[in-house]
Amino acid sequence: MSLVSQSADLVRPGASVAPAEPSLAGVGDYIALLKPRVMSLVVFTALVGLMLAPGHLHPVIGFASLLCIAVGAGASGALNMWYDADIDAMMARTRNRPIPAGRITAGEAMGFGMTLAVGSVAVLGLVANWLAAALLAFTIFFYAVVYSVWLKRSTPQNIVIGGAAGAFPPMIGWAAATGAVSIESVTLFLIIFFWTPPHFWALALVKSDDYARAGIPMLPVVAGRAETRRQIAIYSALLAPLGVAPYLLGFAGAAYGVIAAVSGAAFLALALRLARLGDGPAGDKAAKALFGYSILYLFGLFAALLIENRLLALLGGAGA
Amino acid sequence: MDNHDDNETGIVLTEEQKRRRRARSIAIALSLGALVLLFYVVTIVKLGPGVLRHPPH
């Protein structure tokens, strides 16, 4: 958060370089760099991973671990905005972000992101354990470098592979509590991993003009809208049974199993409806409905896991 | 307070820039304070109750 804009060597090649002048960045601009809405989902899924893990973790250590995961996720967001400032400026959805709007320079965002990235990984290692810290470091690297720098502008599979970055938080939470990676945490990872493509492609169907203008090879832009709807249906068909896996593997109860089966079936039904309706206003409406429902689905699934786990723990404690 | 930014040869901040710089400074101060508190509490938790016990002479 320097007073004067950063020097040009910190600015990504190709990005515009603003002349050095006193910063007009407000605190809210730095918070916006952290992508707070993405961060809230990251914190929630990490919390579920942390709470589901066996054994006891001191609440203070759990809180500090979650804080590190949140800050690490925020750091990835800042580094993503630093690298993507040029394409963010071209899209209606992102052109008011702090860098394209001129309130924060690219160099400031990069410095801010790097500081938070290094700090969050180091503190998580010291507070929890170094496996969790290594997973957090890999997640930040994956989002900022593998997704933002490499995949996003080069392949329509960008959000499929890049989605791994958003799927790691429950695994990090689990690792912070247990010091290990297990089949349970891998299952939570897979649920988010297979949820990401239908979630983002539903949005991309509605915003495909924006992505095309910015030259981002999103699936609707490259392979067409019909193929995107087909891919959404395929991933939804894989996601629905995967959502039930925590029950089948024995780390969630019957209540979760029922919720996951019903909500997964509804997800698939919305995806199939989208595929059937095709283009036009009805198709756009179906895409928006699927996008909105997908957020509710993931939140509901993890909330069900958490609530059921806590209730069973309470009942088990009372029965003991 | 010696403020080099306000002299005639340096960069002169507008009132808005001064207000935002002050807000940023307060945010940094609060963040550092929170970090100090967090590190203190985590240290006590990790060391356990023995941290308050004096070693025998």
C-alpha cells in the first residue's frame, strides 16, 4: 500500500503503465482485490474440511488456520487481478475492478498479493502444520500461475483444470486438523472439482459475448453453445452421484445422503432442461437458473455435511 | 509531524488523497495489531498451561 505507484518493472509485460502519482486507493479497493465473495466460499468449505476431520483441534488453532486459508485465497485473487487487468478492462462484469478502474496500480496489487501469499503460507505452517501450508502454497501457485497465466487464455479446458484451485480448501482444512490427506478430503476435493465446470459454463453461456470480446477461449466461444450445454449435462451427471459419495464412504450420515441425492438429481434435471431448451431467452433463463442453483447446491451440500456432523457429535457426546 | 509531501518541491496531496492515505494507514495499523494479538494467543495455546509455571530454582 505505498503512497506512490510502483515502478514499471513490477507491471506485467503488455499491461498499461500509469505515470507515478499519489495513490487514490481506498481500503475497500484492497478488500476488493481479495475477491471477498470467492473467499467466503473458500472459508466455508475449508471450515467443513476442518470440522469433519477426526480428532480434536484447539479452536484458536482452527480459527488461525481458517484465517490463513482465507488470506491465501485472497492473495490468489489479488495476483489473478494483477495478471488479468488487461482483459478485465474489456469485460463489463470486471471493468470496475480496482486495477482496470485505475484506483490501484498493477504493481501495487502484485506486491499486496505476494506479501499475503508468503505470509499466509508461513503462518499456516507455523500454526498448524507444513503439509497444510504446502497445500495452500500449491493452491495459490495453481490459481495464480497455472490457471491465470497459462490456462485461462490458452484452452477452453481452463476452468476444468483450473477448478482444482477452488477445490483444495476443504483438503487444506482437513490437513490443518490431521496433518494428512485422506480419502475423505479427496472426496470433498472431487465434489468441488466436478461442480466447477457446470457452474462456470452456465455463467459463460450468458456472458459469452464478454469472454469473446476479451479473447478468452471459454467453451461457448470456442466449441459453441450446444457443445457447452452437452458438457454441462455430462459433468452434472458425474457430480450428482459424487455428491452422495460422503454417505457411501461412511463419513456422512443418511440425512446427508438423502439431501445429496435429491439436490444432485435437481442439479442434473436443471442441466438437462438447459440442454433441451437450446438458445433463446428460455435457454438464457435456464442457464441463469442453473448458475444460481449451483451456488445453492454446493453451499447446501457442505452445510448439510457440517450440520449433520455437529448434531451427531452432540448426540454422541450426550449418549456417552 | 514533518510532512515532506506538503512542501512546494515535492508531491502535493489533495485532501482526498490525504484522507485515503490516512484510511490505509489505520487499516495497516489495525491489521498489525490483530496479528500481534493472534501470534500471542496462538503462542499461549501451543505452549499450553505450562507457560505460566515458573521453572523450579
